Amino acid sequence: MARMRRKSDLPQKLCLTCGLPFRWRKKWERDWDQVRYCSDRCRAGSKRKDGKGVPGGKAAPD
């Protein structure tokens, strides 16, 4: 049987939209290298040019 890992032992990345750290999830196991956003909200907010979709989002330079 596999040993349990502590949450603090899991890999971590920074969200490109909000800048907050997020940890590895089982559902991202196959795609961890391509994961860039912590949530669907941040992913959707990244597509907005003004950045108003996400709190703390930064406006894109013109």
C-alpha cells in the first residue's frame, strides 16, 4: 500500500492570474506540467483584458 503524503509535501505552483500559491491535486496528476491557474475563476479571469474578473487581477498593459 502506498504511503500517505502530507499536504505540505506536495508540489506547489503560483497562479498566473492571482499570484497565490496552490498545491498539486489528484485530478491534475496527468496534466500537472500544463496547469497554470488555481481555479476556473482565475482561468476565466485571465482571458479578460482588463483583469476585473478576479480580485487582485492586474490589467494588461496596452
